[in-house]
Amino acid sequence: MQQEFVLILDFGGQYNQLIARRVRECNVYCEVKPYNKVTIEEIEKLSPKGIIFTGGPQSVYGEDAPSVDKKIFEMGIPVLGICYGSQLMAYSLGGEVATCKVSEYGKTETNYDLSNKLLNGVENMPEKAITWMSHTDYISKLPNGFKAIATTENCPVAAMANDEKKLYAVQFHPEVNHTEYGVNIIESFLKNICGCKGDWTMQNYAQIAIKEIREKVGDGKVLLALSGGVDSSVLAALLSKAVGNQLTCIFVDHGFMRKNEGDEVEEAFKDWDINFVRVDAKDRFMDKLRGVSDPETKRKTIGEEFIRVFEEEAKKIGKVDFLAQGTIYPDVIESGSGDAAVIKSHHNVGGLPDYVDFKEIIEPLRMLFKDETRKLGQELGLSPTLVWRQPFPGPGLAIRIIGEITDEKLEILQDADWIFREEIAKAGLDRDIHQYFAVLTSMRSVGVMGDFRTYDYTLALRGVTTTDFMTADFARIPYEVLETCSARIVNEVKNINRVVYDITTKPPATIEWE
Ligand code: XMP
């Protein structure tokens, strides 16, 4: 099946992934490629239904400013330029770009002229709406054949159009939520200008991916390190559907999973056609971590031990043909390469097991975003506990116990974290808060229980909302929910007499405490 395809040319802007996600949300398949890594001939071969230029940090007049071959505008393929992309379109086609007298940043009132195909195609598009701006240059003279279709107080060309040639440009960022009707403008470009129908669904993708995996793997053996996280779990499900028990999943349980989680992962795969190997390695990890309190040493120690355990188990299986990795699209885009396989290191250690003998790495999820990966998991019938699992760091609770880890502290944290998660789910907040967990601090303080004075640990609760985990806000959990959590935790979990809620954003704090 020929999939509709849109090409996103990346000029280095900060929202490029977001543009791709928005396009995919319109059920149109797209790929992001660095602007200088695709030639006109390659674009011809790819035959995209449309091209989007992203923003970028440069000025078109700057030294080494990214540029495009002008032939791109003569191919009959619709183009939408965003921010730098809009300036580049204007400049390349004979218009002019100048420095703004007043730079525009943030929410900006924008006036639209709706008599063009792009904006006309947006249902209920108003003549005035808020857009998100971030620019110091602006289009000061339109190229021939274009007209301005949006203006702001300080920007005479907040958007421009050449309907005949299907060339459009917006100075604002339609991909950002703050731009009202932004996603609709992108959708109008895709559907009304490029003629996309929107055939990209996870049902289609599953069929295509299963067929491709079968062709590639043949009767070969596949090995996967399953962490129980969304990516590796969905990958296990996909591979199982494709090649059944030619797949072996090794699940190294380091003992720092949340309460019952190791069993949940095992249970979720019980009825799947795969070889599932669970390695209970808690004692080995605890031995290695004795006396270790520095966060980075914890990470490194856990990472190294993980590889060692994985290697030992893999050796028992003997030669495998393919090592499967749960790399997803943001990893690919972030590597900047747009093509070469990036080695996704488990638990933050650079590199793959040295002694596992395999021919090739396969990464069947490498073109999917996280939300698509979850949808694929749902499509494949994977357990909702795995599909909707919140992100969990490779080293697990080991970096949520401040200082040295002991069996006792691990149990305290598992119990407290369990209560927190249970209450959040009861309050119906589990899909709104992107990551939430308990941290066992190393601080003890005085309390009173009954007639007795206590001197016990302080537990911190953390909940964040975020789009990309690079920045985050603390979740506004209702006081009543926090109150229940606090009461239950001090009553039901031994050795905790104080509960605090972390109200810092990232930056300056990080999401995790270690
Ligand atoms: P921070 O704490 O850096 O976390 O704001 C950002 C995201 O990364 C996760 N995280 C990790 N994931 N190994 C992982 O696999 C790690 O060592 C690690 N440290 C942080 C964190 O849970 C959050 O989602």
C-alpha cells in the first residue's frame, strides 16, 4: 500500500518534532529530514504530497544561513513555510526580510484575510485570533504573486499565500497549542491544499510492520531486552505477532521496580506467543550497590550490571540473528541523523552487550512517536497497564531513594508509592499527570503518634505535567487528594511520619530527585 507522505524539512527550530506530531495527528504520515540532507532528486523520488519548512534560529542573511534549492518551489508540490521557513520562502522567491522594529514573542493578536484557500478551508475560522510568535526578523516585502493573508500590529506579513502555486507561509507557530486554530491551519494545508485523505492509522501500520518484519527476519531468531516500559513492551507485542516464538524476551528484574510491577509485566505476557525469560537479579544489584549513595554511581553501577546479566542470559540462548531495540522517532530525530540507527542504551550506559552474537539490529518502532506507540500497543491487544505506563527511569526506585539503598528503604518506598498511585488513579488523574511518584528522602524529623514521639523519614511526592520531559510544571493535584495520600501513607507505611509535595518546576529542578 502506498502511504501518503509529507516531508518536513528541518532548519533547526525548537518545535520541529511538534510539527511532525501535529501532522501525524491528522493521520498523515510524515518524516523530518535535515534540510541539507535531501536533494531535489531525492524529493522527486519520495514524491511527497506536501512539504513543510520548519523554523530555525538563523536569519536568512546570516553567514551559513540554511537555504534551499529554488527548484523546490517549481515542483508543483505544495509548501508551507513556518517562521524561519516562511522568511526563507519569501527571500528565496525575491521578497525581502528585515529586522523587526519590535520583536514579537509569545501570544499575539493576529488578523486574518480569509479569502484564500488555506484559511478558507478552516471551519469557523475567525478574522481575529491569537497566535504564538517568536521572531526578530520579518517579511518586509512580499515576493511576486503572493499576498499577505495575516497581519499583526508589528508584522505586516504574519502569513502569505500564493494560491496558484500552492505556496503558503506563516510567521507564527501553528504547531504550538497557544496558537488558536493552529492545528486546523496545518490540517487545512494537508487536506485542502495537498489533497491528503489521512490514511495513516495504527491499524494500517501494524499490518505493514508485521509483513515487513516477517520478510526481514525469515526463520531467524530475535532477541529483545524487555524492560516493561511502553516502547519495549509494544515492540515485544509487535514482534510476537510477526514471528511468534522465534522471539526471546529477556526481562532483567533488578528489584527496583515499583511494587508488584515485575509480576505485572510477567503476567501481561503470559498468553503471548514468545519465549519470556525473567531474571530475578535483585540480590546481585543490591550487592553491587552496597555503600553507594552518589546518584551517578548508582546509575553507572546498575547499567553495567544490567548488561552483564543480560549477556549471561543471552549466552544461554546461543546465536541470535537479530537484536531488537525499542528506539522511537524522537530518539531518531534527536540524534540529528535522520537515518543511522542510534544505539538506545538501556539504563543510560553507552553501548550494547559485547558478547551477544547477533547479525543485525532491528528497530521496528523507529518511525513512531510515543502516542503512536501506545496506540499500536492498544491495536495489538497489549495489556492497558503496559500501554499506559508512565515513564519510569531505567535505574528505577534506586534513584528515588536518596543516599544508600537498603531492603528496608526499598520496601517503604514501594508501599508509599503504591498508595500514591492508587489514590491518583481513584481521583481519575492518572492520565492527566504525566509522571507521578514518591521519593524517600534521607531526612528524618520528629513527629508524634499516639502518645509517642517518633523520629522517622520524610517522604516526598512529586507529580508533573509536561509535553517533552525537558521542561515540566508541577501538577496541581487537589488538596483533598494530597490529604488522603498523606493520611494513608503515614498510617499505613512504617517509618514515615511526614509527607511533603514538591512544587518546583523543571528547570530549575529536575523531575527526578537524583
Ligand atoms: P529529569 O530528572 O532529568 O528526568 O528531569 C527527565 C525524564 O527522564 C527520566 N530519567 C531517566 N530515565 N534512566 C532513564 O531511563 C535514568 O537514569 C533517568 N533519569 C531520569 C525521568 O524519569 C523523566 O521521565
